[in-house]
Amino acid sequence: MVSRAERGPISDWFWTIDRYLLAIFVILIGTGFMLSFAASPGVAERLDIDNLHFVKRHALFIFPALGMMIGLSFLSPRQVRRGALLLLALSIAMMVFTQFYGFEAKGSRRWFAIAGFSVQPSEFLKPAFIVICAWLFSEHSRQPDIPGNLFAIILFGIVVALLVAQPDLGQTILVAIAWGTLFFMAGMPWFWIILLACAAIGLFASAYYVFPHVAGRIDRFLTGEGDTHQVDTAREAIVRGDWFGQGPGEGTIKRILPDSHTDFIFSVAAEEFGILFCLVLVLVFAFIVLRGLGHASRESDEFTRLAIAGLTLLIGLQSMIHIGVNLELLPAKGMTLPLISYGGSSMLAISITAGFLLALTRRNPEKRATGRQESYHDATLSTGQV
């Protein structure tokens, strides 16, 4: 055990980190590995590859994800901003690269291959985009003559254009809701609320008529007609699981469920471990959201408050969309369950999100080390640096 009397990076980190959030994130990673044994062998069989192919690849990303999350949690708010700015620039460049040199799958060009692995840049874009927008909004709030809101709107337009070009309407909606919430929290004027709400309605209506697959999914959701095999199978798996599940390895519906290891892993969990297990998962994600928003509500520094809220919303909204699709409460949309579904890009990106969140929710280490009552966040903002 690290003593409170000790001073140093490890000691300060241990006594200032939110250990409940850290423990929850580690538990989710472990739960994802456990569920990969249940969800991925059936997919591997259909592809005629080694049954444990996806399990092994999932395990390959666990330690990098943990290392990245814990390493980023050591950062100061200023270092988080700088890291996010670098990640944002790199992600945008990779998304542009993907449009020309990436490969297409399921009608979208979202990935490019490197060293035998597929990389989805949009996953890494999300946490960086939220942190930088939080900084832009906070700078405008601190100094109204700085056009932070305008820059945030321009950046939002660039990100949305890149996502729609793939196309990836699910990620677009996720990013738009998180960004709009930040703008609202930053004191958005009513003029902008009405203007952006009308623009959002117009864009969603346009997506229905421009993208046939979007129209098809919405029509199937509203009417129940057409090819509803995925959602019907997912519902059947949940119903078969009942309250306590069929037991580890005893699920059968999962073997015919497409994307059971990614988009429908919640249904696999319900079939094998039961509805009660899934309710615990829901409570875990609810805890993350409530814990994160609780930290945000207590923050006096505008940037930290907005960034914590935005990063928390990313995790909460993504889990809500995934679970909603599995329960047929939302139209079908490919969205991973954070830190649980298979996918290296998703796991690493959520680990970055969690690392940024843990870094920003740390109790002020400056006070413990020096006894000063000056706010560390106010001191960094007074420099006016990113």
C-alpha cells in the first residue's frame, strides 16, 4: 500500500485518482474478455477459422488498453489538452487517408489495414474532438473576444463531413449529441439552439432520403417488415436467457447471430448469463455516467467541467445505443459496447476516453504535495496556453 505521507508521481496518482471509476473500467475490460469466449467462437466457425481467433486477438489488446488508460490518467489537464490536440490532428489525417486508401466493408469505408490489423480512425477522433471542443467553449467563456464557439462549430462541421463521407450515421449522431450537450452547457444562446435543432432535423431527414440503408433500417424498425433477422435473433437470445441464463458456453442462438461478438454482444450475455447479469451491466454504465457527471458538477474550472461531462456522455451514449439496439428500442446500428465488444480500435479508443476522464477527475494533487489552496486548474488556465 502506498503511504499518504509519501510524495512522488505514483503516490500522488494513487491518492488522487478516482479508484471506483478505475476499478469499474478494469472490471469492464475483464468482463469483455470473458464474454469473448461466449460470443466469438460462433463467428469464427462461420468464417471457417480457428474457434479462438477473435478471443486471441481480443486478448492481444487488453494490456495495451490497460497501459494506455493508466498512463493517460497521470496527465494534468493541460497535458490532456495537448494530447487531445495531437490525437485530433492525427485522427482527421487518418480519416482523410481512409477515404482514398481504406477498404470498404458493409457499404462503408471506415477502416484501413496496417500490419495485419484494421484501424478505424473515427473511434480515436471522438475523445480528442470532445476535449478540444470543451477547451474552445471554455476559452470563449473565459474571454468572449476569443472566437472559441465559432472554431468549435467549424471543427464540428469538419468532423461531421468526414463521418458522413464514410458513411457512418451512428457515430455522427453520437458525436452530434455529445457536442450539442457541451454547447448547451457552455451557455449556448437560444438563437443557436433553434438554428442547430433545425439543422439537425434537416440533416436527419436528408439522410433518410439520401442513404437507402438508413431508410431501410428506420422503416424496418417502425413497421417490423423486411429483413429483421439480426434484431429478431438478438431478441430471441435475450428471451431464451431468461433471468439466470443458459450457463457459460450453453447458448445456441448466439451461433446464428450475426456480429454476435461486436454489435450484439449484449444479447449473447443475456442468453448465457441471464437478464440479471445484463441489468448489472446497465447499472455499471449508469454508475460511470452518474459518477462522471457528479465530478463535472463539482468542478469550478470550465474546461475540466465540460471535458468530464463530454467524455462521460460518450461512454454513456454509446452503451445506451448498443443496448437499445439489442432490445429493439432503437433502429439497428452497428455500435460496440464500450470495453466489452470485440474490436481493437474501439477498445483502445475507449481506453483513451477513460484515461482522459480519470486524469481530469483526479483530486488536485498540488494541494496534497504543497498544501497550497490555489486551484491547479485556474493556475494552468491563467497562462492562456493549450
